[in-house]
Amino acid sequence: MRRDPGERYDVKDQYPEVVRLLQSIAEEARLDLGDDLTGQIGLNRREVGYIK
């Protein structure tokens, strides 16, 4: 961020391992919470107003 505060340069090809890690974390979050963009329903989603 110090060298590119405006995030103008795409560095994903320089750091493929970081890209894979971030994609893995995002997929875990989608499975857990769901994702409106992909239509995925999260495994730990609960109905609105539901209290355990």
C-alpha cells in the first residue's frame, strides 16, 4: 500500500500463492455466511428474527 496507495497496479500474477489463499478464505466465508452475488445460501444462516 505504501508504494501504490491508489491500488493502480495489478500484482496478482506476482503473488499467486496470496491470491489462492485469499480465494480460499473467501470461499469458506461464502459457505458459512452465504453470498447474494453467487446465490449461495450459507450453512450457518438463520432466519430473520430467530433467537437461539
